[in-house]
Amino acid sequence: MRPPSRGDVPPSYDIMMRVYGDQVRKRHPDQVHRWPLLPGFDVRIGTHKGWNIHLFKHTGIKAVMNFAEIGELSDAVIGANTIDAASMEPIRKRLEAHFDLGPRDAVVFERNGGFTQHEIDYMLQKHEEAMGLGSVRIFLSHKGADKPLVRRFKETLSLLGFDPWIDEDAMPAGTNLERGLLKGFEDSCAVVFFITPRFVDENYLATEVDYARQQLRGKGEKRFRIITLLFDGADEKHVPQLLRSYVFNRSYDDLEALRHILKALPVELGPVHWKQP
């Protein structure tokens, strides 16, 4: 590898890091100066059957950036024959281990020129976790008839420092429903399914279950959990078939249900502090 001048930096990296930096400044303006990759990075570029794979290594040295091409990566290194939506996250984890990349680094996939928003969102979430700022959003899945029940949990979880996601609050009028749901799941560290006898699939329940399973496969249990709670006389027959492979709890009151949620989450509550006057 050789240290290029700034003029040798491929334009696509400048564009990507500008977009990425704008998102970091919007969400964490006081952290930009020490954010992973933004102060400087090295990158190795590999390929696999039409994909470009960028292996970013945080250095914190902006004046000197090393770029190196490492050629076509074999199926053995990739761990799969092809890269697609289902295999991308397991491949990413495999490459992080193979190339000894840490929490402040990144593996980014690119095809047909340019970096997608999905890859920038992945970097942001990964680096938020590295900075101790991981998502504390919790997706609350429920039927409209159970809204009063779910709102009680939303209020309590908000007091505990979480950011509960409810469709009518999180999606302004005009939002594409499926796109809004997917974004809600991508931003969350868990989903809680509130199962009552009214929890039947009239419209988007199957979609929400699919999105939840997709997030669990991609993020793993350390970063995402599926939590299923039964209320108001609901039993196993009310649990959607796709959720029956996951542990579910019968909750006899709100307090017990809240305990189930807090114990199942992949994040921990922090220390208690005195309120500021």
C-alpha cells in the first residue's frame, strides 16, 4: 500500500464520507471529532462476482490514507457462493473476523457504482454501538384495537430512556407503509408483539413478522430481540405460526409484562442519577 495524496482519493469515497458525515453531524453533533472513520481511514478493496467489497480501517489520520486492491475474494473467504440480501450480513461478519476489523471499522458492499443508503445506515448503527450510542428504539407491534394497552407501555418505556416506535407516531401522513415499517425495524433493537385475541392478520402482520425475522438474522441476538407477550386471555393459538419458534410469555398484568421486556432486551439500563434542578 502507498500513501496517496488527497488527489488520489477516489471521488466515490469523498461523496460517501460526506453523506455519512452529514448523518453523524445530524444525530450526534458533539461526537463528530472522535467518530470512527471520519478523522481518517485506510481501505482495502476486494471483489466477488461483480460486487466491490470495501474494508475500512479507522486510523484517525486524515492527511495520509492508504488504498490497496486485494483482488477477487474466493468463495472460501466469503463463506458463500453469492452475495445477496439474505447472505450479506453473515458475509459481513465473516469478513470482519477474517480481516481482523474492529467495532470502529466497517465492511461496505457496493455494486453498479456508488454506495447505497443501506450501507451508510449499517455503518452508522455499527459505529453508534462502538461509541456507546446504540439504538434504544423498540418496535411495538399490535392491533389498532389494543392501542390503549400499547400506549401505556410506550409511556413507561419512554420514562426509562427508551424510544418506543408506534406506527401512528413514527409515520407521518403520506409515508409509504411498507417502507416506513422496514425503517422502523432497521432502527430498533427489539420488537415486542402484543398478542391478544384480536391479534389477527388483516393487513401487515405477516410483513412485520418477516421484517422482525430479517433483522434477527442480520443483526443477531446481541443486537436484536423478538419478544412475544400474551394478554387478555390469549393463548398459543393466537400466536402467528411464524412466531411460535420464539419463546413467548403469558403476562398476567402490565408490570409482569414490563419485566419480561426489560429482561429480554439486548441492552441494559444505565445507572440511576439524581435529577438536575
